[in-house]
Amino acid sequence: MILRTDGTNCDVETAYAFEQAGGSPRLVHVNQLRAGKERLSAYRILVIPGGFSYGDDILSGKILAVELTSFLREEISRFVAAGGLILGICNGFQVLVRTGLLPLGEIGPVRATLMVNDSARFECRWVRLRVEESPCVFTRGAAGRVVEFQVAHGEGRFFTDAATLNEIEKRSLVAFRYVDAGGRPTQDYPDNPNGSLNAIAGITDPSGRIMGLMPHPERNILRRHHPNWRRLKDYVPAGRFIFENAVAAAKA
Amino acid sequence: MLQEVRVGLLPALRDARGEEVLYEIRTALRIETVEAVRTVKVYRFEGIDAEAARFLAERLLCEAVFQEYRVNEPLITDADRLLEVAYRPGVMNPEAGSLLKAAGDLGVEGLLAADSSVEYAFYGRFTDEELATITRRLLVNETIQQVVREKPQTLLLGGERGRTGIIPVRTMSDAELVALSQDRLFLNLEEMRLIQEYFRKLGRDPTDAEVEILAQTWSEHCVHKTFKARIIVDGREKKPFLTRLREATARVARPGQVLSAFVDNSGVMAFYDGWALCGKVETHNAPSAIEPYGGAATGSGGVFRDVMGTGQGAKVIASTDIFCFAPPDTPPGEIPAGCLHPHYLLRRVVAGVRDYGNRMGIPTNNGSVHFHPDFRAKPTVIVGAYGLIPAARAQKGRPRPGDAVVVVGGRTGRDGIHGATFSSAAMTDRTMTVNAQAVQIGHAIEEKRMADALLAARDEDLIRAITDCGAGGFASAVGEMGAETGALIYLDRAPLKYSGLAPWEILLSESQERMVAAVAPEDVARFMEICREHNVEATVLGEFTDTGRFEAYYGGEKVLDLEMGFLHHGLPQRVLSCSHTPGEPEEPEIPVPGDWEGVCCRVLSHLNVCSKEPIVRVYDHGVQGTNALPPYGGVGGAGPNDAVVLTPLLDRPYAVVIAHGLNPVLNRIDAYWGGIWAAAEAVSNAVAVGADPEELVLIDNFIWPVPEGEYLAQLDRAVDACVDFSLALKLPFISGKDSLSSTYRGRDAVIHIPPVLCISVFGRLPDAGKTVSADFKGAGNLLVLVGDRREEELGGSVYYDLHGELGRSVPRVDLGRLPAIFRAVHGAIASGAVLAAHDVSEGGLLTAVAEMAFGGGCGAEISLPEKTRPDFYLFNETAGCFVLELAPGTAPGVLFAGVPCQVLGRTVPEPELRFSHGGRPLFTAPLERLRAAYRRPMKEVFGA
């Protein structure tokens, strides 16, 4: 299920990425869930795609997070308990941290946040990411790989308190980090495009079945997506593995 | 009592937004006394108690992990000064709706209204005057914002039920008619007399609604009086401008290629597999001049709705932005009264386009920025939108009598009243104060959900006809849709933002994010259901009739009853005459430079050449997953490309190419050759990435000083240029717009803004794989210059400008040879022989080669022919010329047989450009220094 609401805008290409990976995605409006016309339990993967849900008013993703935790708390909790997969990309990641589902896998207090970029503005650019060792099923088999994805956000600076950061690192919940040309995590702009703590670009929950990331893997599933595909012979689009892993895990 | 919640970052955390303000204080205002700025968000709620406000703070407004809050007390107490900035009452704050929704979701009851604003905390030893300057120049645009000096008593806007007035035009003298028109109707005396005569015949006086709708429908903005006028040039009558352009299109458009031209909200061409592409380019100069953020944002919103309102509804797939400003470092004393500083304008216009396009999820991928001091009186803000639509739904819809008039989207408020008439008027020093109402800030999410709903309705075939509610509001949208039938609407059914609007205000309001659809009676229920499912408000206002009249009621009272015929055809064709006197600027004497690297750096850091990357990066290019050639590419993303390539059908390789061209300063010298240059540049940009020159269509935008005397003659020549170009290249114009009010009349100055002709181009290509980028692909490859030019034609060039000269010799692009050149370049790219391509434009060959090298991560050695003057060779800006990097083993003589082609040199591994002249070394410049010069100007403005 690709969840849509007012201001969602990466839904179509995210659905296409899942189709390419062998999934059967459906676009579902949050109103359909609230009205009971659609049920989360009928799906194996919940995706909250990129966009500006409700204009990112107050804080990015906040209004949708409040809506989900107010009306769909039980349904989401049951979905998680039943082993459902949840993926939040960009605005979806912002929603997931604001529900509490990331980093600790439970709807509850907000333990981490995504702040205004250090540059104070929306930026769209391609960045390098290193896939980290983590329990995450979306990145299974890819640890150590360096991939290039596009970021396009104004509020992507991962931030949390020292205790939570320590827990995230200790339990290996970081799924992606921004890295420099040498493949080393970096705090330097623009390789780290927003000033995220510990160069964190994406995290997973302890079960590995919930993941959120700021960069857009769905914008790197076709050869022509890469900004320099003309310079790269035999380029294999680097975003595909995430969707393939998700579909494989959901079918398992 | 209102509850106030203040939310700010924890004191230990950097405040990036505050630092951004500080950067602007230091760079734009050169004020050094402010040491730090922090920001606090202020929320106000009406109808709830402090406990409920605290609950909202905890659950909605503040996240303790990085923020703190206070209820009904200050948050920052140690600042030297606090300043709160809020929207003026009546300006729609888009956040208010979200606050109400989320509070409702959280179960908070009794909330009547909510608002938000920003409080700035200043630290340092600044003076009151400095703070006043910061407030006035950076933080508060008094058109829409105000400093909050005391806590407001209420957030609810009230008002008496609106009334209709009768305007006694039948008995008015000419002086009274003129007085009625000034600052409100913007009609001339002759037009006012026509209205007087019409109502004398009817034997009654008009309502205010009737006078207003006539003024609006007859405004230059809506009816294009000049473009439809009979034109007499030097005593000889020529066909109206619009007729000339349409006739050219009729002659050159290929069957099956152009599906709809000049009749709908955008022009449509065929794509592939039953799909079609549409395009529209608009200007939003006047609103952007007085409120740049909202003006530019609503410009984008409006042009998106033009695409959404094409046929039975299109999906917007791309946005473009083209701006002209005065230099950002213009001394404040040189800015005319009533005008805003270009540094502020540039940053705010970019922010407006950014926020609207990004939030709508529409990639903004193609644009440019041009600078000239005379744009200080009024900027040019051009926004384009392109769409994808099933070919079967691409024809303009026709309502049938009995169809419902349905308004969809946002509510109607007092905003934007008189926008159409105001846009048609020249700016004066009174513009800022008298016409402030004509501006609003835009609500992209409202438009996004409306777009989602309308596409769903279209796919169920529920829309008979649809149009944007833009300039002129319901009056224009319903009046135009019902022109052939008739329409009857009930104004009191329109959902309002607040009470107190007079009927004529409801009729004329230009509140954004509204569209009007004609829906068959049997489809209304389903249409409304789809809207509800998408959180979109939709209301049946009335119906289309067969009376041939435009009628409106308000609470039982008839406030409008006009014949559609008088409304749309009552205005007589104008007759305009002018004579053309060619200007006589001198051709300057320019010395051959000694410091070559210095000259190259000055050319590359000229405002019309330099990198615009900090602007481009704030636009989302990748959303929709369609981008196949980004604005910047190559090594480190350092090389700019000429056009955008999109693949809007994700599972198909079919490509859309979008580009544009303009060079306003050339029109100052000669609008004919300036016009040819703009069109040739637009098509060159498209061809340089691989577009097929026979599969393109054109859009014109004329932004001209008030067309009187010589400016009318120049406009005539610019139209001729478009027509000649269209016929020579066999490329049809399918849409266009004119904005003929680029004249500023102040108390002590008249400024004619440089005439702008912007040509946009879009087209199709069966395989995105056969497109090419501009960055060099490696060392040792042959470089050629393809195209026809006379190197000494430097009139209007950047090179002349660096010497303070304009010159006379605008490059005269040879229309006879251009088609073969375009075909040859396209053929070479399609064959795979071209590794990189870039067209020559502002900054000349030097700039083209440098930009290719920046993205290539390698250099080039270029040999200039013995007989040429090296500076002319490097800095000539003739459009229709290309620098190509050829694949090894390619023979240029064979590839470009029959078209002008010369070998320039080769790419080299060293990161430098080496030039020789007649076999002797001329100079070598390291790429690093060239690139630093190229990046410097916009880096300074945007701090990136």
C-alpha cells in the first residue's frame, strides 16, 4: 500500500519502483483507511512516500503523523506485530519519526527528529550513501555498498538526544550514512547535504522491518535516472535492491 | 481570550533559519551590528483554554527532543529586541487550515480559529534605524505582512453581508467617467463611453458587478486589445499581430502534430501511444513586483492550472522559470519610489517558485535569469508549465445548456481583486499602496489535492469542460465557458473565506486554487464524491443556459444581467499606428585585451553568464521520476545542460524536451534580430540535447513597454521575427501571451523596461537514450564548431557590456541556413557520433567550452584561425552555433557536409583551457579559477 494524502507527490514513481521489483502496489488515500474502505491488514508493505503532506505545516510530516496515530494506532500496531513492512521515504521518513515508529518500532514518544537543513533551504542534489550493517530487511545483503541517490528536501537533518543516538548506534539501527568521495561518513556540506548527526541518512527499527530514509531510492531504478548515465557504461540502477528486498521479504 | 503558544529550538541548538536571516542582514543590507538572530514560531488559538493549548503544544506543535515551548508567555527573554511578523488579517495563512485539522484529529473541541506567525530575536548593538531597515527590507512586506505590536483580540474576520451598488453611469460627465476608471477599472474614456451608451440604450444604470465585469473582460490582460488591433506601420496597414502568428501556425503545422493551438488554456501537440503534451507560459510581473514571494508562487499556481484546465484536464509534468531583474548589487538609492530592491526580489521570487512547484510535486528543470539595470522598476517573472494528457481528452470542452457550473478548490476571499485590470496597467509610484489587494501568497497543497481529484474525475469521464479561475475570477471563467451558451450563477452559494464580500467582489475575486468545471447533471453526484474523497471542496454555483446572457443572483437580487455578445464582442477593434525609426547606437572601438584570463573571468562572472546553480538546487528536479537530463550534470554536477529531457511515461523511453531563449538587451537595439535570436536560441538549446528540429512547437511571451510610438513599432518587428522564424523553420506557435505594461511612470522618472520576447519550445523524441549532455566525456576527442556566424557582430553582447557599450551589430542569424544546421546537429547526435554538445549563447564560445569542461573534469586546447580577431572569435554570441565533442573516428567533414563546420581543437586531460592563435600560444587558463569566477556572483546572493 502506497499511502497518499493531501500533498503526497512521489506516490506514482514509488509505486512504479515496486512494480518493477515484482510487487503489486496500490495507491490508497488516508481517507479510505479512515473510512474503513481499505484495511492495512490486506497488505504486506506500507509505504509512506515523499511529498509535502498537508504542506509540511508546523513540522514536516507532523499533521499526517498526528492523523495516523489518532485514528489508525491500533491498525498500525497490529500490522507491525504481524510482521508487516513499513518504508518511509523523505516525507514518509519524517512521518515515521513523528509517530515514534522510528527508531524504536512503536507508536509513542518522538525520540528523534528531522530538523531544518543546516543550509536553511530546500536542496535537490545527488549524494553518496554507504549501506550500513543493520538488521534492516530492506538493505539485506548490501552492507558496505556505496550508492548514489538524489536528496530533495528542506528538513532532513537527522537529530536526536545523546542517549537515543547511543542506542541507535549500539543496536546498529543506522541503515544509510552520507559519505564522501572516499566512502567515509562525513559532516561536510554538500556530501552531507543537511548536517545530519553521525551522517545518518536512514534508519531502521530493531526488528529491521521498518525503515525510513531521506534520499529517494525510487528516483534511481531506471538507467536514465542517474544524472550521468551517459558517462557510465553498464550502469545498474542502484535503488532497485531496496524494493526487491522489500518484495522478497513480504513474500517470504 | 486568545491562547498563545511559542515554540523554539532548544537554546543549545543552531538556528539555521535565524542564521539565514543574519546572512541576509550582512550581505544584502551590509549591517554588521547584529550578532545573532533566533526564531520562534508563534501559534494563536481562539475558542480553547490554556489547558487545551498546552495539550496542543505537547502533542502537535513542539517536539521535546529538539524544541521547547511556552504558553501565554515569552520564550526568549534575553534578546536585545523581539519582533513578531504575521500575515495581515484577511491574507490567507495556509497553515491555519492544518492547525484546525490536526487539532480536530487530536480531539480538541471548540477551536474557532488558529493562526501562526514568526518572532525574531535580535542580539547585538544595533540602532533602531538599523532594525527598522531590517524590518522593512527583509522581514515585512507590508502588502501582506505586519509587525505584531500587541496581542490581537480575535482571529475572526467579520463583516456585514455584502451589498450591491448602482453606478449612475448614464448621467456621468467624461471627467466623472475617467475618475471612475482610474485605479479601479483601468479603461480608457472611449471604452467608458461605450459602457455608458449601452446602459443608456437599456434604460437603466448598471450594478457595480456589471461595470466591474466589463472592465475585467475588456482588460488588456484578458482580451489582448493590442494583439487583436489593426496595425498601421509607416502608413501601411498590416494584419493584427495575433492573426499573423496564427496564420503562420496554420501554414506550418503538420497534420496530426498540433492538436490544439491558441484556443485552450494551453497548446497541445501529439506525443506517443495515444498521449499528448501541452504547454503554457505565463508572466506574473505586476504581482511579483509588489509581493515577490506570493506573486511568483501564484504565477506558478496559475500556469499549472492552465495546464490542468486544458481539454478535460492534464497532469502537470514540468515547470520552468525565467526571470529578469536589476543587478542584485544595485545601490538602494537607484531604486525608484514604490519598487522593491532586486536582491530581495530575486531571493523571494525564487522562494515562491520553489515552494509552489516543490509542494505540488512538479519538477522545475529549465529556466534562466537575466539582469539589466532597467528592470529595477519592474521585474519580469515568467513561469511555464507542461502537461501530459490522453490525446482523446485534449480538445477544449464545450459546456451544454443544463450542465452544472461547479467551482472546485479553494474558497473565495477578497484577495486578488482587480488583478486582471491591474496587470494591464503600467506601474506607478502609487502602485504599491493602491493595489496591494491584488496579491496573495498561494496555497500549493490546496491546488495539489484539487489536481489529484480532477485527474480522477477526468479518468471517469465526468468533466465536460474545465478552466482555471484565474484573472477575473468567476466572471472570467464562467463568462468565457458560457460565451456560446449563457450562464446563470448564484453568488451566495460560493464558499467564502470570511463574510462581508460584496457580490461584485465574489464575482471578480481572484482567490487562487479555484477552477470551474462544466459537469453534466447526471455526473454531478459522482464528481462531488470524488472531490470529497480528496478533501476538496466543490460547489454547484449554477448552470449553463441557452439564453446567451450572463446572469447572476445574490440572495434573490439580480446583480448581473448582460448579453454575452456585448461582454465578449462589445469592444471595437482598436486601430493602432506607429512608425519605425531605427535607433543609431554607435559600434564601439574595443581594444584587443592583454590580460586574457582576466577577461575570461569577467565574462564568466557577468550576471548574464554566471552559474545559476544555487537557484537551480532549490527546485526539485527528480520528483515524478521522469528526469533523464538534469539541469546540471557531469563530474561533480558542475556542468550546465541546455534543456531538460523528461520521460513522463515511466515504462517507455519516449522523451519530452523543453527549452527556451531570450536576450532582452538585444531588443533595445533591434527587436527583429533580437526576436530571431531568442527563437534560434530556444530551438538551439533543444537541438543541443538531441531534439528533432521537426518535432518541436513554440510558445511566445511578449513583455513589452506600453505599446506606443517606437515601442509599438518594435513590437511589430518582434512579431514579424516570430512569424519569419516559424515559416523558415516550419515550427508552429501553439500558445502565447502578451503583457504590455512594462513602463514605470513615477513622480520624476519614466522607465521603459527592456522589451522581453521569451520563446519557449517543447517537443518529442522517441528515445531518451539518443540524447546528449554538455559535459566533455574524455580527453583526446575532436571539438568542432557547427553553425554560421559573423564574428564581428557583437552588438548587445556581454563582451561589449563589460566595456560599458551596447553597440549596434546584433547577430543576424541566417534563417536560410539554420534549418540545415539544426538537421545536421540532430542527425549527428542521433547517430551516436556526438559525445557532448552545447550551444553558443551569452558569453560566447569561451563560455560554451568552459561550461563543457567544468562538467567534463578535463580541459581543451583550441586553435583560433590566423585571420580572426581572437576576442571576437571567443565572445561572439550568435545563436544557432554549437560546440560538439565528437566520438573517436568521426569525420566532421562527412558528418557536417554542406553546413558550416570548423575544427576547434581537442579535449585534453589537464584541467585547463589552452588557446592558440594562428599557431602561436595565446593563453592558458586553469579551470579552477575560471569556475570560481563563474560561481561567485550567485554564491554571494544565495550564500551557497
